[in-house]
Amino acid sequence: MPAVASTRPPQTAARKDLYEIGEVPPLGHVPAKMHAWAIRKERHGPPETSMQLEVLPTWPIGEDEVLVYVMAGGVNYNGVWAGLGVPISPLDVHKHPFHIAGSDASGIVWACGSKVRRWKVGDEVIVHCNQDDGDDEDCNGGDPLLSPSQRIWGYETPDGSFAQFCRVQSRQLMTKPAHLSWEEAACYTLTLATAYRMLFGHAPHTMKPGDHVLVWGASGGLGVFGVQLAAASGANAIGIISDESKRDYVMQLGAKGVINRKEFSCWGQMPKVGTPEYDAWVKEARKFGKAIWGITGKRDVDIVFEHPGEATFPVSCLVVKRGGMVVFCAGTSGYNITFDARYVWMRQKRIQGSHFAHLKQASAANQFVLDRRIDPCMSEVFPWTRIPYAHELMRTNRHPPGNMAVLVNTPRTGLRTL
């Protein structure tokens, strides 16, 4: 395991082909090799098995690409999926012999392709994880998230942030908030931008002042931004928790009210309509709806911010208002979603899938952070050597509320610049 250096060599120092983690090369010098946490197909499994330290070639870059010297990274569930190879192996997608996970990063521009104009070597940046080929109608005047070439960097590409250097398209870069440390800046973009598109990206069902928004998993990495975006935009978030100890935390984020779903028993796939089990489910779901009314003043919610999927979707479709929207970006409790279709078609409710965000949406989300209107909600920080362990905590649901970060080249927490 490589030693972690903490001193920056002078720019006149001899140039090397490999530097230790935290040892800073002369600005702009790209060493031939780098340290990285790599996943290979033959060792798919839990993160502490699948992720192994290797010395690998530093990425070459194309004319519209940028090489970033990674200071810190964020921990997301797609790193767990990549390690497990479930539901698919990312190596079968990008066909590279190894995979470096990590879809959030903060760092420094270290090299630029010949056509890169917006960024220069030395710029301090964060990375959003949407990539595309940029050459079709959706990428040019449409919605890049609908492009057939759309992919998630660090999951569907092999060159993520858990390495000394990462390779990105120049249009993935955004300005690092100067008031944040490297690790704070690295932990939030995937989840914040996802939440932003869910709430603002699906017209005409865009969140407006005064709207009521039901946020599942309100203390989690995604839910904390659903709550904060609502509060910062003049809407009213109703935060759903499953642990009473998280109530105060969610209220402090700006929720109008909090409901503990453990007080109700209407979760999981919906029972067959017309059975006694269905009647019992409806009765319990309506009790949950009355708890929402207790916060909203007997108003149904305008938007349901959904991501658990199988366990909660039937109730989400029941409690959203006539003409309202259930927007979902995941199925963390399962993919076999059920709902009572009658309530959806007769009350003209919208069910909307949502997947990450494009640059304009990610930049708008980041502006909330630049303006200090949203906190990254960083929970715990892990050193370089503990990156697999951080993912194991997430895999086994032992991670704390908020968003986890990992140190890469930054030698210690709290640093804001090189």
C-alpha cells in the first residue's frame, strides 16, 4: 500500500513517472503511472474484496477532455454496484480490463485537450458525472439525458475518481465553491444534481413556492437535498424518516414537518385489489395521508420525491394530489413497483422517471452551494486507504446520514486549496 505524502515538491524537482498519494507533481506534469483502486471482473464481490490498489497507466486525454488531479472523491451506491458486478458488471459495458469507480470528485485541472477553452491548468474544479458523445439532436438543442450515448462517468466509464488522476469531458467541470474544503466539495454533486432535475427538470411539474413536496429518505444522501432545495425555493418539504433520532436533523435542514414511517404498516408491494389485505392496506395508507395533512393543512402533496421504489411506490401514487407528480430516480428497496392504476388515470397523476442531470441543471444546482443556500451535508470522511471500507458501510446500510467523502491527494481534512 503506497505511503501518503503530505509535502509539495518545488516546481524544479526532478520529474518522475510515479508519485505517492498526496505527493504533488510539478503543476501540469503528467506522470506515466498512477495509484488507483481498481475493480477487475474476476474479483467481483463486496467492496473490500473487489476494490484493490494497483499501479496503472495514467489516462491519455482526447481533444475535448481534461485530466484532473483528484483531491477528494464522493461515495455513491454505484461504487458498490460496480464492485459487486450487480445488476451488471460495468466492465461488460465499457469493455476496459479494469474499472476505477467514483462518480464525484474535486480537484485541479492538470492537463487539457487541444479543444478545451473554458478551463486551464491549475483551475480548481468539481466534476459532475454525466457524459455523452455530444453529436446528436438531444445533445444539441434537446435534453442530453435522452441521448443514446448518455452514460454515467465512473460507473459506465472506467476512469472514475478513486485514483490520483481522473479523465473527464471538459463539459463535466464546474467551479469548486471556494468556501468548501476539498472533501466537502467532492461529496454532493451526484445526489444534489439528481435531486435538482427531479424537482425542476420535468415541466410543467416544476417545484414552485408554496408547493408541498413529500421527500422519502429525508436524512439520506439524496433526501437531504430534496429537503434543502424545497426550503431554499419557498416550497414545503415533508420529510419521511425511519429512525426517530433523525427527526431533528431533517427539521434543521428546513423541513416543514417530519413523519416516521415506522408508525405505519402500508409498505411493500400493494395487495391484490378487492381482497381483505388490500382493504387493510388502503386503511393504513390513508392514515399515513392524514399524517401528511396534519403538516400541510389538509392539502395533498404536489410532488412526491421517490427513490425507495418497491416499498413505498403504492403509497406515493395514492397520496400525491390530482394532477400531481411522483418522480423517481431509483428503486433502492426493489424494482417490482406496484400501484393502483385507478388512482393514477382517473386523477390524472404523472409518474415520471428521472436520471441524474445535464450540465445546465448541475450548474444551477451547484449555484445553490456557491451562494451558501445549500449545505453539502457531509457526514463522514475516510482516508485513501479506507475507500473500500466506506463502500462496505454503504453496502450494509451502516453509513451515517448525509454524504460520505474520501481523501485522495489532499493530505488532510479542512484544506480548501492546493
